[in-house]
Amino acid sequence: MAPIRVNCIADVAALAVHLMTNTAITGATHDIDGGQQLVPGR
């Protein structure tokens, strides 16, 4: 596999900085929604 890092950012600059400095995270989608995805029935 080629050393390609792919990530998707929905919002928030702090997450962008975190992804640029952390090489262990790749191929992930990060939802910045204040925890709304954890609310039942949503």
C-alpha cells in the first residue's frame, strides 16, 4: 500500500491541526456535532 493519508473534516480548525500532527489517524471521518450523533432516535 502507498503511504497515502486520507481524512474527512466536517468542521473545526482544531481537528485539522490534530490530524496534521498525528500520523496514526488515517481513513477516518470525524463528525463535530457536539455529541448529537449519540442521541437516540437521531
